[in-house]
Amino acid sequence: MSAAGLWNDEVFRLRVLLAVMLLALGALVGRLWWMQVTNAALFQHNLNEQSIRRVYVPGSRGQIYGRDGTLLAANQPSYNLVLYLEELRRPGRWQNTVTNVEATVQKLAQLLGQPPQLKRSDILAHVHRRLPLPLTAWRNLTSSARARVAERTLGWRGVAVEVEPARVYPEGALAAHVLGYVKRTEPELGEDETFNYREMEMLGVAGVEKRFDHALRGAPGEKIIAVDVSGYNYRFQLPGLAGQLGHRDSVAGRDVLLSIDPRIQRLAEHALEGVTGAAVILDPNNGDVLALVSQPHYDPNELTGVITHETWQALNLNPDKPLLNRAVSCLYSPGSIFKPVVALAALDLAQANPNATYNCPGHFMLGKARFNCWEKLSGHGTLNLHDALMYSCNVYFFNLGLRAGPDAIHDRSCEMGLGARTGIDLEGEVSGLIPDDAWKRRARKAEGGWRDGDTCNMSIGQGAVLVTPLQMASVAATLANGGQVWQPRLVLGLRDAHGSWQRTPPKLNRAMAWDAGHLQLVRAAMRDVINAPTGTGKHAKLPDVLIAGKTGTAEHGGKGEGHKWTWMLAFAPYEAPRYALAILVEEGVSGGSTVAPRLQKLMQGIFHPDTGEGEG
């Protein structure tokens, strides 16, 4: 081939190569355009999905106050020792990192002189579920422990002290069953939430902490962090990147103002010291709950945060059940404190004669069945209604109950709020029971319908009648104020974002249509229960404050076993009542001998705070 031909062939090949190169370059440019312009948003989204994480940040929990401004539930800083796993990571399998973290925890335990609070399983769980977040190794370090950490871990990688809020109850066990307690846990989020991780949050478990948990928790914020391909936080891996790309502030929870009067609460708790029982004190003029006590109680400070196994076992296995709120969640036969309700039902609904008398020989015969007068087996003789209440004569009330009939007793009891929840702002309230024929046919089919013997038992607050101490305190308040049935008000209000209290108004459920003369008869008899020399509640008398009340003793358990619930209702001062209450002592001797002296001590402390009576 000639030189010219060779030259032309070479030029052709160069042109083909150039064309191929230009096509390849065009394809590359097109691909880059497609990636960086046309689908830039898609790839940026995928990048964010792989490296950006949203973290739920809880708000500061609201505080709880007593009616006088006493701080009952607050927040304080907890200094925690935390580990950053991105600085303690080891190459290779996950187990290598876990082993290194475990070794670091052991070294810190020796430094602090405290046993490790983390097991290997805890570290593994954190690696798999919360890898980019700090791992808390110890909570609530003392000042001396913080000093040792600061002095001796200087230069250690992955170890730091961080601060988080902790729940505290400054008054200790005071009003524990009202306040409840919180636990530290991961918050439960709705299906529409898109958080990848959640910082630990305080969650209400019992009492007001649970009932108003949503308001106390406030609104969460969030922070955005970057993670690498293994899931570790970028915190210390990229210069100038602190591990947080953005944030939204959380909103603090709302404060709660309770109706509880801490001074009266403390007096009531001291009045029940050493026994198992309950007490509720109401303001009869608006239904405010001034004190609500269940004994034995517990210290919510021991249950807040991380509860030790020993503490939890001690509370749960305790046969006295200190976690149980007996004031609202336990049912008891009321015994003779139910008699004022029976008396008003008979007088108002059955048109019984208020001056009628019945003879008490110490027992009552209903066919062949014998019903004893527990208060006096030798008999009270001939009594009117006033004296029957003052002496708590069962025989009189057997006659009165049969005269009134079970429907009148049932209807009047239900109108006063018995047999139903009061609506107090606490979890776990039970309804109680005021039985009738329909209930008996449904619940005790083998016994058939209602009988006169059931009416006799009902007339003295026994049989199937069941109440809570809170319900009976409400009955006392209704008798005190002349017939107004208030819903017990435990929360006076919530603080709004501007710092003002948004008040909760009192709620009147109903006003009883009582005959004024009938009510005065019952109230006068209750006055003499305590103030007459022979009244069953004479041990509750104060020399300078006129108190009205009613004692009660209810047998329970097997016949002849001697188990008794002992009670007192009371309100004072008699002419213009400011306090209405019910006190229960389990396994007492009688209302007059067991409860009356405790009520006297309580009332002495309420009306004469300068004497120090009842203070503990």
C-alpha cells in the first residue's frame, strides 16, 4: 500500500477513536447530569436516609404543688456517667466493641468503688437498638464520685459526665398515693412518628403522675445527628462536625396545683401511723380533697428512675400491700356509718315516723333467724331514732329498714353517690356496690330473689353493701353541707404557658331534696354520738370544737373469725362545717375504741396547729 493510503487509513482510525471517545464522554456527561441534576433530590434523600437520624428529645416534666404552694414533685439535675461507643469501637465483629465497653465499665467500677450497673446483655441491647446515642453506665453520681471521674479519667476516650433531669419528691412519702411516681423509659410513639431514636423520658406510673402524664410531659423536641455506615455517631469522626446537625426545642410540661393541704395530709397520715387503713378529708363546701391517705404507704423517691430489684420485691411481696391505694381502690362493708343514709331514706322516701320507737331486747327475730344487736347484747330497751343513731342500735335499724324497704335504701344511697365512682382524678377508683333484687338474682342465682334478711343486713351496712373510704367521706360532706353532692376535686388547676393557673371549677353532681327537719334530726344525733357522755364516739370529743360523727364496725371474713373493719364519719365545726371525713382502720376492735381516739388527735391538730398535736 502506498504511503498516502496508509496515511488515510490511520486518519480514519483516529477519527473513529475520537468519535468513540466523544460518545463515551457524552454518555459520562449525560450520566452525571442525570445523577447530579435530574435525580439530585432522590440521591440526596437516599443519602439522608442512610446517614441522618432524628432523635426524640423529651420536654422538662411539670412540677406538682400542694394548695399552699408546697412543692410536692419536682425535678433536680442527675449527673450521669455515660460512654460514647463511637470512641470505644474496635475493628472486627460487634463482640469486640462490646468486650471493650465491658472492660471500660469494670475499670470505672473500680474507680468509683461501686458495682457495675450494666451487664453485657445491656451493652449488646444498646449496640443493636441505640448505637448512636450515649450509653448511661451510672446514674445520679454523688459529688465525690464526679470529682473522682473528673480527676482520674482525664484523657480517657469515650467517657463523660452528662446531666439529665430526675424526679424527686421533696416531702418524701407524704401523699404518696396521691402523687404516684414515674419511671424512666423510652416513650411510646404513634405510628405516624418518624423518629429513629428516643431519649429516655419520665413516664407517670401511678397517681396524679399517671392521670395527668400528658400535661406534665409537655411536647417533645428533636435533634438531627449523622451516623456512618456502621451506625456510629459521627460525633468525633469528622472535623468541625459535633454530631448534631440541627434541633427543635422541646416544650416544658405544665405544672399541676393540687387541692391537698400538706399540713392536714401530714396530720391524717400520722393519725393512721402503725395501722392499716385509709382516711379522706374533704371540704364539704366545694368537694376539695384536703387529704387522702392510705396506710401503709411508700416513698416514691425509691421508685423513681431505675428501681432496684430488692426494692420492687420488698414492696410487691409485702402482705400489707403498700402500693395499694385503699382510699379509692379497696371495697369495705361500711357497718353502722351507713345508718344515717338508711335513716334519711326511711324518713324521706318511706315516710317513716321520726318519733317512732322500737324496743331492743338485744336481738331481732326474723322468723327463726336471730339478728343480734352487736353494740349491746343485753339490749337498749325502747329507743327513738335519735338515740338509735347515738347508741348505734342494730335492732332499731332492722325495724326501720324493713319499714322503709330495700328500694328506698338503694335509691337514696345511689343518689348520694354510693355504688358508683366519684370521678376523682385518680386511676384505679372502684365503684362499690349497693345491692338490689336485680343484682341478687344475677349474682347469686342459687339464693333466689331479695329477702327480708337481706334488708336487715343492708340496714346496718353489712351483707353485700360495699363502699370506699372516699365515697363515705363524700357522704359525710353531703350530710355536713345540707345535701349537696360534690364531685371530689383533687386538681385545682394547671399552669399555662404564661405562668397563670387555669383553675378547675368545682362540680356539683346533685342537690338532695331532703326534708330540713329530717336532716336536722340525723345531724343532731351525729353530734351527740361524739359529744354525749354515752355516745359511741365519745373518745373523739374536743372541749372547744363541736364535732358530729358516726362510728361503725363491720365484720368480714368467716363467721366467728373476729375480723373487723372499724370506721368513723365526722364533720366539723358542727354549725358551719369546714371539714368532712371518713377514717377506716382494718382489723380494729370497734369504731368507738379504735378510730375515735385517732379522729380526736387529727381534729386537735387541724383546729389547733400551734399545739403540734398529730405532727410527725
